[in-house]
Amino acid sequence: MGIYTVRTAIGREQQVMDALSTNAKRADGVHALLSPYGVVGYIFIEADSLTDVQQISYRVPYVRGVLTREVELSSIEHLIEFKPENVDIQLGDIVEIIGGPFKGERGKVTRLNTQKSEVIVELLEAAVPIPITLNLDSVRVVGIEGREE
């Protein structure tokens, strides 16, 4: 069993993944498919043999070829593992938005999603509290008044 690489048209990885997963359900030798975020033009497939990968990718639109050489797990392991960032933002913090259309506004953190690197903020000066989803890079902490101890 090994990991093989399928080359795809850039920007068409998801369409190829859908087609390959449909074909892989009918094939016995295919165990997993991986299209990591940030990797453009390549899909990794864990299969028993190169022939199994070639069979499921045959005549799939936007497939540009199958690389014959196996990929070591250690070389793509960093694409699989999730490493959460150290974030100094907590629920209830007052933050200033430093990017995007709400730049300069202040808000209160209502939810935090470190896996997606997102924070949900309610604007303080708004008449109606509307939750806004922002990237963690778009906010900075200005007050810790609402922090739960």
C-alpha cells in the first residue's frame, strides 16, 4: 500500500475529488483521498497499487496525469496535521477591527474558532447586534473587560 499523486488542472481539485471519490467507492484497492488546503494542482491517494489509482482516474475530467513514484507519508504529514495557533483572544474580549469593511470599529468577541482561524464579533456601536465573522489577523485586542476568569 502506498500514497500516489494525481495531477489536476489548477482550481479544479474539488471537481476531480468528487469524481475520484465516486470511482473509488467502486474500487477495492483505494483507501483514502486527500486534497490539502493550500496545495494547488495535486491530489494524494492512498491505494494498494498504482494500477488502482490509474483505474479510478481514467477519463476523469481535469486529471492531467498520475505520478508513478510513491510519496512518503513523512513528506506530506505536515499537510495533514492541524496545529492550532496560540491565540491571545478569549470570549468577551473587546477588539478593534484592523482590516476589511469594518476597519476602525470595535466589537465584543462572542465566538472563537481556532481551527478555521476565525473570530465572531458583535459591533459595539451598532443599533442591532449583528455577528460578523472575521479572520484572526483582522482584529486586535484593546480591552479585556469581559474576560471570564
